[in-house]
Amino acid sequence: IGLATVYRVLTQFETAELIIRHNFEAGYSVFEMAPDDHHDHMVDVDTNEVIEFIDEEIERRQHMIAEQHGYEIIDHTLVLRVRKKDRA
């Protein structure tokens, strides 16, 4: 299978909402199966490792802030760029 075929199929899966593409500032994309629940990401700036996490308090605060300004959140992405403390 050629690389062009792989990218075409990934695009089709993305359009069908079977997968989600995450574009990170380092110039690369990561695909993951469309999750059943919302989660956010941390990206290790030294290794580019992507760590998923769920924090209900962060989610609650984001919705509260949007509501205080007269908005509702339709969608959002939270990416924390992190570095292990022992590598700083």
C-alpha cells in the first residue's frame, strides 16, 4: 500500500468522524480513534510524547468561563506543553 493511499484513507476516516487528527505546533499530526469521552493532551517538548488526561475541574471551569461571557462551548482543544522536572 502506498503512502498516498494511507493518507487518503485517513482523511476519509476523519471525514466520517471515525478518527480525530490533532495537529501539534512541532509540525506533526497524531491520529486517534474518535473517543467516547472528551480528554485533553500534554505534549512532552523534549520527546514529543503525547499524554492524554481527563480533569473534570478544568472542564467545569472552561464551561463556567464561557457562560460568564455569554457563550457556550461548542468544541475546544487543550494542549499543555510540558517538560519532565528532572530534565529542566
